Amino acid sequence: MAHGVSPRRALITGISGQDGSYLAELLVAQGYDVAGVVRDPVDRPLPNLAAVRERVSLLSGDLREPATLADALSAIRPHELYHLAAPTFVPTSWDDPRGVLDQIAGATADLLGAARRIDPQMRVFVASSSEIFGDAGVAPQDEESPMRPRSPYGVAKLAAHGMVGALRDRFGTFAVSGITYNHESPRRPEHFLPRKVTRAAAAIALGLEEELVLGDLGAVRDWSHAADVVRGAWLSLQADAPGDYVLASGVGRTVGDLVAAAFTAAGVDPEGRVRVDPELVRPPESTPPVGDPSRAQHVLGWRAQIGFAAMIAEMVAADMAALRATGS
């Protein structure tokens, strides 16, 4: 960085999560001053941030208390705001639809409004989701595909997505909605399917478990690595003009493909090790959630750098190391 030029400041909500931690590492490597919002207490162990914990500043905030997010924004006055924080486990959104709507759509609206008041030139990335498409009727989906969400989470994400576009159109705000599809890493919590699969493959390879119990092996998802997805988020705020982008691999793979990749990486034959529980099989989806990343590729020059097999192998290796360390 040239002498006398102040580094760009970035604020990340959800910095201690999977996506936030990879983004923090990317921005620190790019020379940014990075701050992040976490729930209290800020001094608790945050293993995802181990690589950059001493190089980022942390502030307390909560999606259920929008004023805390605005306070963080006022304190940092970032050039770039990355709003990643949100409830992320779609099935549980049915337990508290109003709360999910408040934490996703309400918090996004409050943050966008605060950003415009504090600095109209601030560039803002909001993490949207493939769940906004729901029963779109077309696959793959791009930025113009029909949006017919089928869960409270998807409805809330669509409201936030619409708010980004409305502020951009009304005020010229440099606001981007990143429509992310499934993205994974060793930092993904274990209750998500890919980590359930990679951990089980590792445990079976180590003789700690006998079988993996799943639902529909034919269910399709579009999986990418989280590090690739957050690089797309960063690139979107470096563009000449704001827009919305699908961030996806563009390839649909089945749960069976995921299982095969995980067991291959673990060096185990899945034959006789995987059992389908009919109770876990959900009704089939009419529209496979597969994204078309053409706009991000053409406009941002974004390309995935980590392939599917390499991503799953990385996750299995991390799970094996963790299981060996704990013995269970």
C-alpha cells in the first residue's frame, strides 16, 4: 500500500461464522482494516477466527437488537459493509417465522438505512440465498428467475433481497445482493448435511462408527466452497456498478454424489455403510436448486478455485484430524 494512504475499512456482520471468517482472512490479506460484529461476549473463544483473531477488531451486536448494529456501523464507518449474519438453518425457520423475518429482513432494512445515513458512498453486500427461488419452475436459476420461496427463511431472504434492490433504485446506493447456493467447508456446523456426511465417513474409516443414516440420496444441491463464495462477495463490491449476483458452482450434484466423494476421500467403501431412513426422506422438490453464475463470471471475473472433490476431501481430512484428537 502506498505510503500515507489509509487502508480501506470493512465491517462484517457474522464474522465468526463460516463465511465471515473466510471473508475476514481474505480482507486482511488484501490490506483492509477489518472489524466484525459478534454476539456477546466478544472475548469468548472463536475458533473460526484463529488465523486472524489478533488482526481484526470485534464489536458486540445482535440481529434482534438493530440499534446495536447501527452503533457498530457508526463506530467503524466502513468503506465496505458485508452483512452475512442471519439464522442459517432453514428447517428451524418454521419454529419462529416472525423472529426469522425480523432477524433477516428487519435487520437488513435497518442496516441499509443506517449505512445510507452514515455514509451514502458506503458499499454494502447483503448475503441472500437460493431459498428465494423455491419453486421457481426453471433450473438452473439466474438473477431474473421467478422467485417463489417455500419456507419462512426463503420469504425473509426475498424481502431482504427486494430491499437491496429498492434502495439501489431509489437512492443509487451501492448495494449488492449475493444469491448464494449451498457452500461448505470444515467450518460448517455439524448439523448441516455435508458435515454430517464427511464426519460420518471419517468416523467409519477410523472404526468409531458403523453406518451413516440419511434421507433421499437423490436430492440435488449446488455445492461450492465457502472461500470461493466470499471472494465473489468481495469482488462484487469492487465492481464499477452495483448489481445482484448468483454465486454458485452451476453444477447440480446428488446427496449420493456427496456420499461417494466423502467415502472416497476417507478410503472406505460405502457399500453396506449407508442406510436410508424413510422418516428422513422429504417430499421431492419440483425445481432442483442449481444456480447459473454466468453474470458473476462475466462481470466480476469470478471463478471457483476449489473443486467439489477437493472441498469434500478437505472436510473429511479435518474431521479425521478432529476425531483422532478426541478419540470419539
